[in-house]
Amino acid sequence: MQEDHFKHRADATVAEDGMQAEAEAQIAAERARADENYSKFLLAMADFENYKKRIERQFSDIAIAGRKKLLAQFLPVLDNLERALAYDGENADGLRDGVQQTLKGFEAVLASEGVRAISIKGLPFDPNIAEAIGTYDVAGVADDIVVEEAQKGYMLGSELLRPAKVIVAKSGG
């Protein structure tokens, strides 16, 4: 009878060992699955962060393009105001004062948006910021020096918004 008891106890121990081994195997499999899911989660989070950054860049690019287009439309108005200020006819003082205030208002709006005029008269011609529309033979001025600005150029931050239209010195001989 005592043999039966030991045999029964041995059988129970073997069964417990088998159940424990099976439970440990199942736990190991679940841990591996959890690790795999965690890795997938981290990868998905990294992909999402990259997606957010890409979308933010795209929105920024769209906003900048729209802003550039809008501001470029103001420039011909600015040119017209400058031409009106150059008028020297009779009774021009009242007109001139009003137009000058309007011009200052436009310039303030453009400046608040980061637009600034570029002045290149007297400097060497740079095709990156200016477009030559003619040449003059000017005594005492070296070739390729800007002698007149027919139309101002403008920068938006560090980008060219519109090139200046200029007259460049060229010797006639």
C-alpha cells in the first residue's frame, strides 16, 4: 500500500512537472508574442511621427506658396504708387501726399510679411537677383555695374520674390 502511495505521488509529481513545463512554455510563447507586438507598436509610432512631420512640412510648403503668390500680386500696385509719386505736374502736392501715405502703408504690410526691397544700383550685376533689360555706355563706370533700376526687386525672407529689372553699364567700344 505504501508502494501505491509512492507510485501515486510519483505520478502526481510527473504530472505537475509536465503541467509546469507546459505552463512555462505557454508563458514564454506569450512573452515572445508580447515582445513582437511591442516592436510592432514602436514601429507604428515611429511611422506615425514621420507621417506627422511630413504633413507639417507639406502644410508649411503650401502656406508659403500661397503667401508668395498673394504678396507677388501686391508688387504691381506698389510699382504704380511709386510712379505716381514720381509725377511732377501742377497741383501735385495733395496727390503726392496721399499716394505717399498709401505707399508707406503698402510697404509696412509687405515688411510685416517679411518682404523687403533689394537695392542693387551701383553694384555688380547679379543674374540671381536681377534681370538686365538694357545697357548704357556710361563714362567712368565699369562694365556690368547696375546703373539704373527700372523696377525694384524683392526678397521674401531669404528667397527671391521678384528679380529687379535693371540697366547695366557696357562700354560701347
